[in-house]
Amino acid sequence: MKKKNVGIIVGLLLITTGFIPVTANNTRQLIYDINTIERPQSLNLIINKNLNLEKSNSLKESCDHFAYFSSNDELCWIYKLFLTPPYNTTCVCGGLFPSYPFFSSGTWTTDERLLVTEYSNGALYEIDLDNCELISIGGGGTSLNGLTYDPTSGKVYGCSSYALFEIDPETGYQELIGSFNINNAMIEIACDADGVMYGWDVLFSGSSSLYEIDKDTGEASIIGEMGTNLLYAMDGDFCRECDILYIAANNYLFECDEDTGELYVLGLVENNFEGFFVIPDQPSQKPIAEFNWIPSFPQPGETIIFNASESYDTDGSIMLYEWDWDYDGVFDENHTTPTSTHFWEDIGDFPVTLRVTDNHGLKGKKIKYVAVREPLERPIIKGPKTGRIGVTYDYEFVQYNPECDDICYFIDWGDNTTTGWTDHYEPGKKITINHTWYEKEDYEIKAKVKDILGRVSDWETFTVTIPRYKVIKNKLPRNRGGFVFGKIPPTRLPHF
């Protein structure tokens, strides 16, 4: 409820109906007994008899959507209800409204934040609907009646009774834009999907009016009368998908024709509208951030090309790529294209953050670590350089990795056989592996190492020569006139 009108409204309502003033933590002033009064007669003071209570055929098609609103209900302080007509009201945050300041208005941002403003000084807060926690942002200075978010620029605006402000959503800082230059007090503002800002005033008699507001100057231009005087607990918001302006006031939900200002009653809500009424955007899918880089394992001082072209958005397109090179939360570069370059002078594991923003204003983020290293040294091979067919020989392999990452070996024996990748070993540890060759050849042993990061060294080679035949040395006995293996003994001639 807009507190500035409480005194006059209370007097009017007490005269004509059973409204009972109630005070609790300065967050609610009026409540009627819905168990005894089906529809408060006092609404006749607020809802003009000539106001159309039936939905006009000229209205836009209904918006199958929901909204959040605050209430001074005994059992719940934030409700969710579906629109056109209002139905299926359910409690989101139960219990009495906490002992926080009174919030005059709220708005929903495209990055799914519910922002609300304190009536007394315009300070900004955020409500986390997952746990019903109130988060103080700060700022303020001027009391604000209304709050709205512009989806085309990402800016938040607030209105006092007579002027427009831009509000920093991260600090709450208020920057005066300019006066509305109207005689009546502006009670609320709302931006449609195209960023066009509307506002409406508050009156105690006669008809409130709808205005279009210049966001650069604050100047308000009247569109038309709304057909009634809106006084109590009034807030409103656009369903951006359907381009429908809804206004919640006096426990009624209205649809407003933004071309004429005319109001149409959609239905009565049994729970009190109190403070803010916001319509979230239909949940859009956040974009998925993904990137890679070449070379995969850069060296100190080497230029690295980062590529985020694998990022995607299932229900839109990516509009912005931002890069944070030192994990300080500040994005050092932003581009509309997916590539960027960077380098580091030292070795280390450096976190890189990519943030992408889609055409809905939603953001996705990815963090990866880039390992900057000196190049891996090739292993050393030691062992026999010559050998014989069929004989098994031992070979020693060792590599000294300056970064002390564990390594494994891959050995190619040159005869179409390999070891595959071995187990991992500490750098500097000598390993011995044996091998046998079965044909005459000059064989080239090749060996390389891979560390636990996946970096692979160049090949080291070692040549081994194996001759054609097995060399067998046999010592033959001297011929003593008998049979010698491999020779025919001389023939003995007969004696005559």
C-alpha cells in the first residue's frame, strides 16, 4: 500500500464499510474480513459504477501466465497467482510479513531477480524466492512509489510522486532523470517488452490517467483516463510475452489498454494486494558457455587463441562474449564475436572465465584452467646397440620433467610392436623394459612421454642393429683317422 494516502483512505473506508485498521511492523494498515464481507462495499468509492466489469471483446487474448504479489495476509506474505482471470492463488512465502521496511513496489529482471524498493527512503532490496530471504542492496535517498525494469536496456527505473530516477540494480544508487511535469502524483510505472514506459497517477476523486513517459527526460504525456480513481495498494506490471498491462488494486486485478488508458476488471482476488505486484518473464533457457584454446598446452609468453563458438542458446542467440583472465570477477574483455587472445609470462594453472549473454539478457558462465608449462623434455634411452636374433635385451628409459608432473612412456620397438602407454612414474625414475627381435634389421626404438595433464613430448630415437643369422661357434676335434662330424673319412685301401 502507498502509505502517503493512508490517512485519507482510512477515513473514507471506515465511513463506508467494515475495513478495520491494523498495524503490524508498519507493513500493513488496512484489512477487511473476507469471511463476513464477500465484496467490500467501499470499493464503490474506488471502482466507478460505469467501469466495465466484464472483459471487453476489444481486449487482447488472455495471457496464460502467473504473477507474484505481496500481501498482509495472516498466513502468507508472498503469493503466486495465474492471470486472466486470476485463479489458483498459492502461497510462496508463508507466515506474516517479516519485520522489514514496507516495500511500495517491485520489478522482475530478465536475469530472474525480484527487486523491491522501500517506500520510506527508496532503498533497494532483492527477494530470493527460493528461500524467501531478503537481501539488502542499499542506495536510496528519495522515497519511491514505483519500480520497473527495461528489458531492452537492462536498466531499472523508479518514480517518486513527481520525478523519474534511474536506479543502479547493484548498488541502489538513484540518479535523477527529470520531472514528470504533471499536476497529480505518479503512483507507479511499468515498461513493456519494447522498453516503452507507462505510468499512472493517483487521485482521491475523478479518474486516474495513464501516461507515456520519456525515459531520457522524465516528461509524461497523457494517453487517456482510466475510468476510475485508483487509491489503495496499487501496483502493476506488463506480461511482456503477451504485451498486456495488468494493474492490481483494491483486491481487484485489472487489464489496462495502453492505447487508451481504459481499465477492465478481470476478477476479485481474496488475498490482499499489498506492496508489489510483478509478472516474471516466462523462464527462458540460459545460454550454455563453452570454449577451448590452441595450443592446448601453451608455453610462457606464447599467444593463445580462445574460441567460444561452441557456446549456444536453445531458445535464442548469444549476443555478447566476456572474458575474465584473472578470476577477479571483473571481465577484462567483451566481444560480440566468440574469439579472443591472451598469454601468460609464467608457468602455472590459470583460471579463465567465459560469460555469455543471450538476446533475453540471460547469462551463462564457464570456468576452465589453462596449464602454461615449459615444453616436455624427451626421454633418455640407454641399452645395447647391437644384438642377436631371438635374444632378449633390457633397455632403460628416464625423463626429467621440470614441473614434477607424473609421466608415462610410450615405446615403439621399430618392428610394428609397441608398449602402449605405461603406468605413471615420478619424473627422474628410471624404468627398465625388455624386448626381443626375430629378424635381421636395423631397428629404430622410439620413445615419448605424456604427463598427467595430457601433454606429450617429442620422440626420442635409438638405433639397434640385429645381423641376419645366429652365430654358432663349435670347436671341432682334430682328425685322428676316425669319423669326424661333417667330413667323410679317407678310404682305406686293401693290402695285397
